[in-house]
Amino acid sequence: MSSLKLVPTIIVKYVLKAFHGMFCLCFRINPYKVTFASYRANQLQDNLAFIHREMQQSYPEYKPHYLFKKMDGSVLGKLLYIFHMIHATFHLATSRYFIIDDFYFPIYVIKPRNRVDIIQLWHSAGALKKFGLSTVGKPFGPSPEYLKHVAIHGNYTKAYVSSTEVVPYFAEAFNMPAENIYPLGIPRTDYFYSKEMIGDLRIQFQRTYPQTKRKKVILYAPTFRGKSHAQGTFRIPFEVEEMKERLGEQYVLLIHLHPYMRGEFALEEGNFAFQVKDAFSIQELLALSDLLITDYSTVFFDYSLLGRPMIFYPYDLEEYIRSRDFYYTYEDMVPGPMAADTETLIQLIQNEGGSEDEIAQFRNRFFDHQDGHSAKRIAQHIFG
């Protein structure tokens, strides 16, 4: 990235530093203030929502504040987001705890006050795709020039992950001491242990999609492709019509894209395949599904807790390795069979994916805790 292209970033950096410094001079830290922040959504959800609920139930003396705003990649959207980030610097200056679930620019350009905990509840379970500082030098990652001005993933005081196995990778990605990374679980996976909630969800889902009754549900959830908010259109890499002809009597196909992905495909109305956007979260769709198809999305870590079959469709594996790469050898670590064409995919679906033993071994490797109490453990570690 050329120095000229970095000028707007550098200007924003110093604007945020100035506002944060002013707020630090004018306001004290509120010892009971907890700010939840994310650019992934416009409302509280996923890991943040589970910690928020546990905090309110078990530690009601702490008062929540919220900073949720999806960034719009347009010029106007970026300008509006600068005002949002200025607002964020006030909360960074005055909160005892500032909790995020992804990249959050204002954190990396300020000098945090003593006694402010900045806590990372990373949105992905396990560790597969390289991220953060592990991607320096890759097309997906930050340039060395950018890092001279913005210390990405810096200033975290604590991070929480799914298992001891992945701590070294998060330490590398965040450039933080391993002893500050705690393998206490992924809060959102607590949902899988609530049988009553999932029973109610199934009723709601079948009311919304009555065509799914008495059929097995396949979920296709591919990974995010692109960099930041620069997202191209996504085309389904297998033949949906062929799958419908061969599998339509027994199965339905749900398609869930990452929130920043734009799908460029048409589906026949109300029969075999459905694109599910906002009506149900990815965690709910995982709980409803009988079989998962994915490529490099880490949702398969979460799905392993359900013990259900998975099929992997890494149609652009070599290209993905060049642009981003993995912490593990992909072919060796995924807990299920792989397909590279529609015919093989159909056959694997008919055989219902991989073995239960393979999934169990994977689950035990990447989840130290499998009890539905991750939010309780983490909230106690933070607030207790």
C-alpha cells in the first residue's frame, strides 16, 4: 500500500487519538461501565449477546453500553463511520470493560488508559484460516507499511478461545502473550445445549418454511470471500438443479452467505433450495440442519459439537491458500469427506458425510469444554 493511499487512514488515526486524549482528560473511568462494540452487526448478537445476558443475570451491578454499526464501504458510509469511531473513543476512555468480537479500528490507534480492559471475543471458533498478523505479506493481509501506522489487533488485555490447541495461533495473530489468551469456550455455542429453545426454533422454522417438513435439511454455508468490505458477488459452485432432481424427495437445501457477501444466483421459488438471510441466525441454522456443506468457514468447528455429518467443498483451495493460507493442512484436518464436483457431492450426501468417530476426535481436539456453560465461565473470569 503506497504512502499516499494511507494518508486518509493516518488523518483519521490522529483525529481519534486527539478525541480520546481529550475524553481521558475530561472524564473518569466508570468502574461499572461495560461497552459492547462491533462493526459486524447493527445489534447485539452471537458471542457478545451471550456474555451480555450472563452479565445482566449474574453481575447486575455492571451497566451495558452499545456501539453497533455495520460499516458501509461507500464514501458517505466511511465518513459517517468516522463519527461513529469518535463516539467509540469516548467509551474507550470511560469504560471499565470494552468488549469486541472482531477487528475494531479505534482500539489500535489510541493509548488505552490503565484499568481499562479491552477484551476480544473473536467471532470464529477453533483456528483454520490465517488472520490478523499471521496474514502479513498475503494479498488478504495488511501491508508492512500499514502496520507502521496502525498496530492492528493491538491493545487487547484478554482474549477467549475454544481450546488450548489454538492458543499459539491466536497469540501470533494478535501479537499478545499466550498467558492472556484463555481457552474457556465460545459463548454462542451454549445455544446448542438448550433443547427447549431448539424445539421452539424448529416449530418456528417449519412455519416459515413449511416445505421443509418431513425432509432432511442440508445447510450450505461458505466462507467470506473478499477483503474487508470490498466484496464481489458469489456464485454457487455446484449445480443446484441437479441436486434437486436427485435429492429433492428427501432433502431441502438452505443457503446462508456471510453478511458481507452478495449472492448472484436465482433459486426456483419454494421447492428445494432457499436462501436464508435475516430470518434465522447462522447458529440457529446449524442447530436445525441435518448435514453441513462448507469450504473454509469455521462454522464447522461449532457444528462438530452437534456430532452431525459434514461435507467439504473447497472448489478454490489452491487460490485460497495463495491469498490467505491456513494454520493447518486443510485436507488433513477437516472432519469429513471432500468433493470437487456436483456428482461427488450428491453421492456424499446420499452416504451422509463422514464418520461419527472422526467428528468426535475433531471436537475433542478443538473444544476443551463441551457443556453449554462457556458464557458463564467467561463472564465469571471477567467480572467475578
